[in-house]
Amino acid sequence: MVLQFMSATTPCVLTINGGSSSIRYAVYERGAPLRRTLHGKIERITDHRTTVRSLLDWLEAQPAFASVTAVGHRVVHGMKHSEPARVTSRLLAQLRRITPYAPEHLPREIGLIDAIRRRHPTLPQVACFDTAFHRTMPRVAKVLPIPRRYGAKGVERYGFHGLSYAYLMEELGRLDPEATKGRVILAHLGNGASLAAIRDGKSVDTSMGFTPTGGLVMGTRTGDLDPGLVYYLARTEGMTPARFQTMVNQQSGLRGVSA
């Protein structure tokens, strides 16, 4: 765990970014501009439930937490949501239904929200969706070349890293407002990586698709693959869907080609 903090006396917002094996958090004093009063990260998490409980115990013991009036969560998938949404029982039910869309992330993010709701049931929580920025993509960029009936079930290209791209566009607008009015290519480079094409401030295409596994080669994720590989590995090695999911998300990418 890495952390830094200062005392907080004005109303604050707690932000949480729960990943598949990490949690990043920060507390910001409300105002213009925002001022960060506490932040930290936990990495290489093996027992997510125990880690969340320990993190909340620690946060509640910090002076800054007494000033927290709302919690904002980065949520990897939001389906059709194009804006942040207040967490309600209905929203949580929606997120639980779509966990197969992002099984590496959504269960842990829902667990964080649930843990805070149990401890602080009156504290407002807001979900900020990583897919929302890309809802402006035209239909041609969303449709997958598979039978249309799957599209009616929500199987389409969603794109991810939207919160990062929204921030980059804000920063670009601050540095060069004219640049945001044209065509821009942005890159989100980290353990997860993607590219996005922006026109007049709106996303028109992105490299990630139905899940965060697609697109560019990443730290441990494959990026795009020949779909025939699924059948080949199932037939020659008896690879199950669960084993394939683990391989393409945790054992591939730069890690895979370096082993």
C-alpha cells in the first residue's frame, strides 16, 4: 500500500478505482480547483474481500474521511449509459446482470460499492462508466460482424478507458482549445492499452471492442486474436472457456511473448 494524506476540513469526495488486482483511491476537497487531500493504492490483491474490509477500516480512521459527502467509482462497463449514474438497487441489479461482459472487473467493483453501502447506507455513491465516452460512436463502429440477433442482446463494440480519454480531451482543451475541434488520435498506454479516434470532441472509434481484452497487445492481455484459435485450443488441448479466459487476460500479451 502506498499513501499520502493531509487533514481535510471542507466537504470532500472519495474516488475509488477498483481493478482486477488493484485498488486506487483518493479524497478531494470540493471546490474549483479540486484539491487532493489523501490518496493511495493497493496492488497485487489476492483476497479482494479482505482487502476491501482492511481498506475501509483504514479510511474510516483518517481525519479526511469525516468530511466525505459522496463516493465516486470508476466502473468498467455501463452498457447504454452515457453519463455517470447515482448508485441505486436498480443500478446494482443491472450491473450484476452484465457481469459476464467484464468478469475480471465488474464483480470486484460491485463488491466495493456493496461494502460501502453496508457501512454507510446514506452516503451517496456515483458510478462513472468507462464505456460512456464511446457511446457517441456511430453504429458502423459498434456493430460486430456476427448474426444480428446477438446485437439485440447487447453484444456489440463498447470501447473502454473512456474516463481516461475524457480527461485527456479536457487537458487538450485547456492547452489548445482549437485542437479539440478537429480530428485527434489518443492513446491510453499502461498494463491495459487502447487507441481512440476523436472528432470534434466525440469518440468515433476505438481499438477495444466487446471486452477490455480486445485491440492492442497489452501487458498480460492478448488484444485481438484470430477467433479460430478458440476452436483449435479446445480441440487439441481440451481448453475450457474458463481456461481460455484466464490465458487471454492474465498469461498473454507482453508477458506471454516474453515467457
